[in-house]
Amino acid sequence: MDTTASELERLLTLRTQELQTELARARARYEHAACGLLAIDADLNVIEINQTALHWLGCQRAEVIGQPAAAMRLDDCSRAALVQHLTALRETGCAQPIEIKLLRRDGSHLPVQLTSCSVHDEQGRFVHSETALSDISERLTVEQRLGAHTRFLQTLTDRIPVRLAYYDKDLHCQFSNAAQAARYGKLPSDLLGSHLSEVVRPDLLPEIFQRVAAALNGHSQKFEAERTQSDGTRQFFEVHYIPDWECGAVQGIFIEVHDISERRHSEEFVLQANRDLEERVRERSAALFQSEQRYRLMVDAIQDYCIYFIDANGLVTEWTESAQRLHGHPRQQMLGRPYHCLLSNDNAGEDELDPDQVLRLAKAHGQWESRGWRLRDDGSRFWALTVLTALRDPGGELQGLSCITRDMTAAKSLEDVMNDLNRELEKRVAERTQQLVAANKDLDVFSHMVSHDLRAPLRHIGSFVSLLQEELGPSSDPLVLQYLGSTAKASKRMGCMIEGLLEYARLGRVALESQPVPLAPLIQGVISHLQPQTQGRTIEWVIEDDLPVVRGDAMLLAQVWGNLLDNAVKYTRARAVARIEVGWRVTPVGGRTFHIKDNGVGFDLEKAHSLFVMFQRQHHSMDFEGTGTGLALTQRIIERHGGRIWAESAPDQGCCFYFTLPFEGMDLTLSETALPELTF
């Protein structure tokens, strides 16, 4: 009997030790589980917590046990969500998992997913919860990267003017770029999940669904469509339906829509232009027909866009199907290769820059365009426009570059044809110019001869009028003296007009003596020359200090400034305080624009059609003296220097004359040149 009791006691002790060992192992697994574990009673107090959760919180067990669950280190939003979760679990016995953030002792946050189940007693009353905390920081990081990649692709496709969309096999939209959504007055997010029939017009559904069905059966569709807008204008599109094959089955279709309206309208315009040209120049009908055929082929050969991506060093990181279709290179061949292997070396005379320089400019300015020849896999080449765009994250870090290439071979061929036509036109213009030059020479000779032949009779008229005035004396008939005075004035005026005509003719023959001319001292000399006309008047001269040094004929330029400033002094005579401004600026296309502005009587520009015509005046000679030759001479001098002249004015609002002089060589400072001696 004692032996049996001892054996039972030994077995019991052994079994107790085994159970304690298993309990210790279970406790260790509980304490160091991969997730945090805790139990919360009906009063929402923590009654149990494992070491993993304590480690995450950075707390001791005594700091948590017996404390309200809401007192754990949580932010306000997470604390409210936890209380709501535990309350629902206590009242209903179940609650959906929630995501909260634990606040560690070092101040950092740990995102966790909290999942709970309830424990009830025999009467079904809630006793406590069994709650698990799972670290979801890695999952959130992956989700953030996936979201960033999705936004990255959306941004890239939104930059493409081509309309892009993807529909699954049930014809529900899964992706749309901005161009596709804008077509229907929506945002890309508005189209997601919508059925294709919701955006297609009802009258077009039969035709569209027939092509969509063929694409879902694995047959790519490419067709052109014409649509009439609400305002009556016609638009033309090239549409592609491309099956999305996956695991041997079509899972959806890619839709590409290209607006080719400009191409079609250009084609119609060129066809009409060709017809008109054939009617005018029948002897060149064969050549024009061949040109028209080349242009037709060129328009039909316009290709689509393609896009691919490179890193900061110009190495291809992503090679899309569109790039493979345009260039012909397979994806495996292009990944990791420099993008300039797609560029042709034969770009002499074009605007193609060095590939490394294009890459640097795109990264510096955000975007850069280049044109030149591109290569295909078979060795052929095509003329293209490539736009490199730097892709940066919100922090400004460069993530890479996108390369959008458009086949512009047709446009290049059209440009060559137009250059041929321009050369022919320039040849005809040159021939006509030679005829005009010869006619102008004859006119100059005629003007010179007429002017010289008229001067001798005028001198006789003037001399005889003077002799008659001396002979008659001051006591003669006043009416006769008045007639003689009018004759003398007319003779003198006609002499001035002949002098002006001679000067105008001379300007067509004289050679320009080009030299550096500093304008500041030249204008001061002109103003000094005008002092006799300004005696007793108040004139405010406003002359810019930084007048430049120009290149031209000093004597002729002095005549230009003399004529224009003389006009400003003359036509401000009626003002109590006259104001004359002289200034200049650099024009965007090169050269300088000068202006002379006054507050004089002005004139009506709409009636001043002959402003720069010889002997034509805008005011009566009784009001303002003059022969009408100054502006004509001024215009001819400016044109001989490669510039042009115009005016802005209104009656009683003053006048402003503008004229341009082109750049010729580097600007010279006053210390580098001296003003030649001028005679005004």
C-alpha cells in the first residue's frame, strides 16, 4: 500500500513538473509573441499584458496593470477609437478591427492594428477581452510606396495630350488620364468604376460596342472617327483598342484616342492650295503633282507619341510598349542603356544639342525640347520632337526624367517642300527687285535732271522780283508790293522744295560711311543748332542719360535727329510750356528703338496716309512753315540704315515718332570713339 502511494506521488510530481514546464513555455510564448497581447475587463481596465506590448509602449507592467485602457500612451484620435471599440465589444460581443498609433516613451509613434474578441462566463456575461496588437508599420510603408507609384504614373499620363483609359472585361473604367476625363467634363477619379455606356453617346453605342467586343476577343482595333461638336466644328480622332492579355486571357482593353483634327484640316488646306497653284502654273503641273503625292504620304506617315523613362545619368529605367512600337527596340535590349543610343549622329545644321547638355538643361529648367533624327531598331531613322521632363517628388528630389517623343517626319518633309517653294518665290522676288532697282535709278536720274533744270529759272524769277521791288520802292501800290512779296515767297519755297528733291534723289545714290556715332553729344549739338527757334520760349528737354553708341553715317543720322527735333520744336509753339522727350530701348528681336515725344498740336493718324511722302504736309503752311520734305528724307535715311520709322499721334494730344536701328557689332563706349565734326 505504501509502495503504491509513493509511486502515485512520484507520478503526480512528475506530471506536475511537466505541466509547469509546459505552462512556462506557454507563458514565454505569450510574453514574447510577435504581436502585443492584453486583456481588458468590463470596466475597460487592463488586467493582463504581454512583454511585447510593454516593449512597444516602453512601460513597466506595474504602470499598466489595473489602469484604464484609455490611459495607455495614445494620441487623442487613437484613444477615442479604442474606447469606442472596447465599448462595442462589451455591449455586442464583437467589434471590427481598428488601426491606432501607440506613443512610445521616446516620442515616436508605432502604427498597430487592434483586434479583439470577448470572453463570457457561464451566464453569458462579458468578463474580459482578448486583444491583439499587430505592428502594421511595414504594411503602411508598402501602401505609401504603392500610392506614390500610382500617383507617379497618373502624373506622367496626365502630361500626355493623348487620351488614355483602361476598361476591364465588364467595361468598367479602371484608369483614365486627365485628357480622357476632360473630354467628358470630369476628373479622372470621377470616371473610375463607371461603365463605358455612361460616357458614350447612345447613337454611337452600336458601333463602339462592336469594336469593343472584337478587342475583348483579342483583336486590336485601330480606326478613325469624325465627331461634330455642339458649335458645328468637326473633329477627327484616331482610336486604338488594345487587348490586355494576362495568363492567356483578355482581362480588359486599353483605349488610346489621338486628336488628328489639325492634321486633317492641314491636309484639306494643302490640297486646296495645290489646286490653286496648279491653275496658276500649269507648266509645273507634273512637279506639283509629285510634291502633292509626297505630302499625302508624309501626312499619312505621322506616327503616335511614345514615352519612356531614364534616370539622372540618362540610362533607360522603364521602356514602355509605345516606345517599343515607335523605336522597334525590345524592352530587354533597352533597359540600362543610355538614351542617346536612340539619337542619330547625323544632325548637322539642325538644332539638336549634345545629349549630355540636353539632359543637364532638362534637370536645370524642369523641361527641355530637342529636335533631330532618331534611330529605329532596324537602322532606319525618323525626325522627331523629344520633350525631357524632370520628375521630382514633393521634397524636390529628382526621381528621374520622362522622355516623350513624337514622330515629326511628315512635318519635316513638309518643311522641305515649303523651303523649295520659298526659294522659287525668293528667285522671282529677286528678279522683280532688280527691275525695281533699275526703275528707281532712272527715277533718280530724272529727278536730278529736273531739279537742276528748274533751279536756273527760279533764280531768274527771284532776281527779277528783287529788282522790281527795288525799282518800285516802298511808296508804290500796296497791292502790287503784296503780289511781289507772295511771288518771292513762292519762289523761295519752290527753291527749298527743289533742294529737298535733290537731297531725296541723292540719298538713293550716296554710299553710307559707316562709323561709330555716340548719340548723346550728337543730340546736344542738334539742340544747340535749334536755339534761334527757341528764343523766348519755355521748353522742357527730357533726354535719357544712357543714350548708346550706334553705327551708321554720322552726317545722315544728324539730319534725322535734326528733322525730328525741329518738328517737335515747331509744333509745340502753341504750348506755354513745351515738353520734348528723347529715349530708347532694346527691342526683343535685336536692335534699338528710339523715340521723340512732344506735347504739341499733333494730327489725325487716320488721315495721315501720306505722312512720309515728299511735299505732303499735315498742317497748313500759314499755320506752320515748311515744305513737306523733312519726314520723307528722314524715312529714306532710316531705311538706308536698315531700320523703319512710324508715328503715334492724335489731334491736340501731341506726337511721338519712333524709329529703329539694328545692332551691328559690339557697343562702343564714348572713350573708344570720338564724335566726328558735324555741320547742321
